[in-house]
Amino acid sequence: MALLHLLLLAQTAADPTKGLTAIGRGIVYGGAAIGPGIGIGLVVGNAITAMARQPESAGTVRTTMFLGIAFTEALALFGFVLAFIISG
Amino acid sequence: MNLLLAVDVPPISNVTIWGAGPLGFNKTAAIYLFAAVATMLLFYFGTRRKDALVPSGILQNSAESGVGFVRNQIIMQTMGTDGLKYLPYLTALFFFIFFSNITEIIPFVQFPANARFGMPLALALITWVIYNVVGVVKQGPLHYVKNSLIPPGVPKPILILVIPIEFVSTFIVRPFSLMVRLFANMLAGHLILVTFAALCAGLWAAKVTVVIMPFSFALLVAMTGFEILVAFLQAFIFTILTAVYIDSSMHPSH
């Protein structure tokens, strides 16, 4: 069913407003992914630095890292859901 | 199995729209039923042999290591010993979310139930109710509101700006982001798998491009392995964030 809908989405390109909606969805998700992409890179990079400096604290750092990733990632996911909500 | 395949998956345009009435029983509901029953059976049969010192059997071993994981990696890391009374709820939450996620990679089911809107919302609202009730009971209503709205060490004039931000982030964005995080992650993973499966089928059908199909198929296999990690990680993150929110109500920062 989901597959069928994907194919349907691909076929509605003949209608120009539908195409613009698709472009808008792409821009919304692409824009929303920029900041969290940088943010998750910072979080994980610094967590790896911390683990390399103090391997005995790796467990705590890993838990905190996942928390940081979860908070940062939320923004990108808002964009992902918003892209679905937009309708032409 | 035929019954499970016969009930349809709600279409993807319905991810943010409510379903068709309370009696609409579909594949999503069937998977949630499976997840709830699997969690109950795991801990019912895993805890039968209380007097045995050495755990044996796959059920008892997985139940005990699951409880140990939630206790050591989630509760002790965030709440400390105060939080041990939330161990049953958090363990049940973890296993329920994990079971309803892992159906994403089980052949012939291949649908994560949490890729639809409803249950993540309900779970997030339960978390919201729990941490608010814990805050009100532990600190008293006035102190709880004051501690959640006013961060320590903020200069007086800036409070006009900080209080609305803290209100929105504590009472509105928290449950919303908890819900969206679980649901959007599972939906995104499911879409990736569907896309590569559709690509494989398309490349197979078109005669010439069949040489590219193994690459697409290899990535499909790799992403399936990755989705096992994601299913586990999302259950872990939902549970640990619930623990963090309860902890912030139990031990406010002074």
C-alpha cells in the first residue's frame, strides 16, 4: 500500500502545482536537516574525544551522547513530519 | 499469517490523520496486540522460576538481562536509586516499544507499528502525566511550577523572555518531540526499506538495468541490519528520556 502510494506520488508530476508541492517538501526537509546534521556531528565528535581521553568514563559519555543526539535530532524530525503535512 | 497479511496497512498519507473509528482493526493494531502479549508472556514465563539461583532458558535469560539493562543503563545513569520504583514501568515501556519496532524487519510483517501516529502519542502523554504528577507530589504544585519555569541563576530582567520559553519547552515541546522522535524515526526507516525494495523490483523488471540490481539489493540488506539498531535505539531513547523527565521532576536543579 505504501509502495503504491509512492508510485502514485511519482506519477502526479503532470500537474504543476503538485510538482511545486513536491519541491516545497524537499526544501522543507533539506533545510531542516542542515542544522541538526552539524549539531549531531559536534555531539558525536566531542563524545568520541571524551571517550578517547578517558576510556573509563565511556559508559556515561555514551548515554549522554545518545541523549544529546536525541535532542538535536528532534529538529530534523519536525522537518520530516512537516514535509508530510504540507499538502498542495 | 494470512489474516495478518489480509488486514491492510493504513496508507502513508494517513500518518498524521486519525484512523477510522475505534473499531477499525488493522495491521498496526495487530502488531500492537502482538507487542503487548509478547511483553507480558516474556515476563510471565521468564519469572516463573524465582527460586533458581542460576538462570536458564532463553526466556529467563532475556527477561533478566532486559531488567538488568534498564536498571543499570537507564535508571542508575539518570535517576539513581530513587528511581528504582519506576523499574517495572520503564522495563515494560522498553520492551513494548522494542517489540512493536522490531516487526519492521520480520519477514512478511515488515511494518513498524510505531510508524503510525497514535501509540507514540499515547505513550508520550503517559510520560507527560507521570512526570507532572511526580513533580507536583514531590515538590508541591507551586514549587514545581516555579522550578520548571525559572532556571537557577538567571538575571531578573531576562525572566520575561525565559519563562515563556521554559513553559513551552517543558510542557508542550517535551511530549510532542518524544512522540515525533519515535514515530518519525520508524517511518523514515520503513520508507528507506520500501524505497530500496521498490527500486530492486523496478530494476529487475526493466531488462537492461538488472546488472545494477545487486548493488541496490546489497544496500537493502545493509539498511535492514541498520534498522535493527534503530529499532533498539529508539526504544532505548524513549525510555531514557522518560527517565530523564521523571528525574527532572524528582530532583530539581537549585
